Amino acid sequence: MLGKLAYLSKLRNTETDRYEHFGLSAVFGTDAAEVAMRSSHLDLLEQWLALPLDRQRVDLEEYLDSLPQPFLKSVNSWLRTAPYIQFLPPQRSNAQQELYMANLLLLLRSFTSAQGELGSGPKASQRP
């Protein structure tokens, strides 16, 4: 789900605050496509927040594993720079943002603390 949140966030033009997708706009019209993407972005956030924390952890792990850099390097980078804030839809509530940010920070920290307990080994064996 985080991958989908990331994708939808990239479709939003921050200068116009509108979602843009050529294919959807060509088929459904610009306004209808924008409304659908905006609604989908918020729905997806709500679905992710409704997941139990252990499922959020698996989703985050899978997303970080899909990135080109090594898993723990991604984790440490995310702890420093918090790029995941960009995944939030603009129409989220303050409560949704706070829960999302708190959960991601907790999960990211859990990866670093679990890694320290596991020692060294191949990437797969270093999973918390």
C-alpha cells in the first residue's frame, strides 16, 4: 500500500494541487480523473491506517525492499529525512497525519533495533 501511496503522491502537481494522469484524463476527462485520484489517495491512506501495526510493518518492509539501495540504508535515510511525509494526501486530517507519522517512525525504529540484535549475515537473514 505504501507503494501505491507513493505513486499517487507523485501524480499530484504541488504547484496546482491537482492530480494529473494523461491516460485517465484522456479517457474520463481532466476533472473526473482528478477527483478519482484525489479520492483514491485519501481512501488508500485510510486503508493503510486501518491495518494492524504488524501488517503496516510488513508493507513498509516490502516497500523499502523494493527500493534500489540496501534495506538498512533506506531505513536510516528515512529516519533522517522522513520522505514518507510526501506520501500523504493533501486532504488528510491532522489526526490521520499524526497517526501515520507516529506509526512509520515506530516501525522504522523497530527495524534498526531488531537489526542490532540479529548480528551480521545476508540481507534476508537481517530482517526483523
